[in-house]
Amino acid sequence: MIFKKIPKRMQVVLLVFVAVAVGGCSMLEPQFSHQGRLLDENGTPVPDADYEVEYRLFQQQIGGTAVYSETNTIAVENGLFTASIGPSQDLPAELFSRPMWMEIGINGETLTPRQRLEGAPFAFSLAPGAVVRGFQARERTFNEYEDTGATLTVWNEDGAETGGQGLLVINQAAPTGDEREKVAAVMAISAGGTIDQGYPGADSGAYGAIFRSEAYRGMYARGGRDGGTEYFAGVFDSGAGILITGGGGCFGCALAYPARNAGDVNIQPGDFVAATGVQLDPELNIPVMEVQKAGVSSDVVVGVAIGAMDRSPVGDFYGATTGGFEESSGTALADDYLSVVYQGLVQANVGQRSGLKIGDYLGVDADRVTAVTASQASAGRLMSEVGKDGLAWVMVGGR
């Protein structure tokens, strides 16, 4: 294009090309080339020489403050020149998440109007570290799916059995300790419509994530790995916790609660435990049972221990509360935390006692698990044969 407003003496015919610099690790380094022809006010090529050119990038066509600038010395021959923008200093990729205009100054003279950058430079918006911003309204139909407005849409059109993933995110970051709470393979933040001091308005907001599957599981969450340390597959941190609708239920799971060993006897996985009180966790603001290993018939048996728990510091990272209780398995010593199943099927240590049979109501007396009548206080109901190790499946909290 030709700049029609000629400052003093010069005009330039401009072409902008993109040359994406790729390093040895195949990482995009945002930079692009600028080619053009520099003419004087009579349309004649300027004298061959080196010229000082300042490139300034704006996020609006008129006015505003430059979000990036750099100065280059270019060699002009027969009016023609080529320059690279970006190699001399870091050109932030996130700049290209919005429309951009380039303003050029040559030997101190500013050429007008600004030139809008089109197309190719905006590929940098997908460079590592880039921020993708958008304002696509929800009212959009995409491939016959309604209300698909999004900042970024990932569409996998391969309908074969081997079609693969709609989106695969692999994060190899390996933070330790409290730093683990700051890092995720995927982080979904729903900020609401209006943000006030970092928090959305009370009456605004949206789902953090919606998982919908037409013909299979809506969501599959897995914590840890085979042979490795197991962590929670999912943490549901809200006033409501979990809401299951659509006739769903919990299959193959048991309900557990955090507790503290308030006694002086170690609690092993599978031990029946009795309640001695409740304490309120000052950071999580949730009740924590105080328990001890059940040993006499007067104990208020509340469930079966399934292992120790760690109590990690609580933090707030990017608006998400992290930390708290984590499964660690093993023995809960005095004052240690543990997880107690209070309803559901769980393996319990009933001892190698003769006479117990499937369907018996169980009680604890003198450190022994015995059969009790249906009218007596029960620690659970035996649901399987007792193994050689003294373990059996027990239904806790259900009669």
C-alpha cells in the first residue's frame, strides 16, 4: 500500500511478510519480516544509504500508547529494503491475541496512517506462553452444534474408533511440596461477568467446566498411577460439594470422612474406630471426627479406618483452594489424621474368629469383633467370608 499522507519528504510502499524463527528445540520465536520501497515526495526512490527505522506496535488504529517498539538500521538500495522485527529484542507473543497496527518512523519522521497487521503474525498467538483472548458470543452455531461460542474451539472431525482425542494436554512440570498446588495439566477458571477486587459478583458466574459425552462417560478422573503414590482423583471444593442428577449414583464407592486419632493406640487400615468428639478445622472450616480404636462394647463405633491421611497447608492459587487432607495410607499414630469409611462396603479386620457368618451384625468387645443381635448397636454387617488374614467385606452404616 502507499501512504498518502506524506510527512515532509518520504513515502513508502509496504509489504509485510512473516518469517517464523524456529530454534533447535522447535519453539516459535515471534518475529516477522517487513519489506517495502521507500520513495521521496515525488515518487522517486530515495538515495541508497542506511536509514534509521523505528517500528511501533499499537492495539488501536489512532492514538493510544505503543505496546512494543524497536529501532533498526536498514540498508536501502533503489528504494528497496528488508527488515526483521523481533530478533533484536523479545517480541511478546501475547501481543497478537488482539488486533494490531504498526507505525513506522524513518529518520525521525512518522509515516501515516498506521498499517494494520493482517493474518500471519497472529499465528504467534499460539506460540508457547501465548495468551489466547477472544470475545465470541455464545450464540453461534458450529457444525450444527448450537451455542458454541468460545475463545478457542478444538474440533476433532475423525469419527473412527481410532479418531483420538478432542484435546490432549501433557504437562511435564514436576513441582514438589506446596508448589504442586500451583500447577495443573489443565486449569479451568470461571471468573464470572464482573470482577471486583479479584472476585466475581455474587450473582454472576458460570460452570468451571462442563463435561458432556453423547454415548460414554462424561468424565473420567484418575489420580496417581499403577504402582505409584495415589492421590485424589478429584477434589470437589464448594458449599454443595457434589450434586448427582439424572438418576445417577455412586457405584463401587464408599463414603469416607477425615478424622484424627485422639487415642494412644495406633489405628491400622481395617480397624473399627469409635468417636470421641469433633473438632473444626480452622482453615478448611469442616468438622473432623476425633476417634480411637474401638475396643469395648460401650464405644460408639462410627466406621472403619482405611488408612492414614496427610494434612498439607491450605493455599489459594488462581482462586482455587488447594491443600488440606491427602491420602497417604498406612498406620495412623496418635494425633495423626486418617480416613474413616462411615457408609458403604469396606474391608475390615474382623479377626480369625469362628462362628461369624455372612449377614451377621457385628459388634466390638474386648478388642474382639463378635456377632450381635439386630436390636443391638452394630459396627456393620458381614458381607463375605472371613479370609485367612482376618479381613472381610463389611457393610458399614447400612442395615
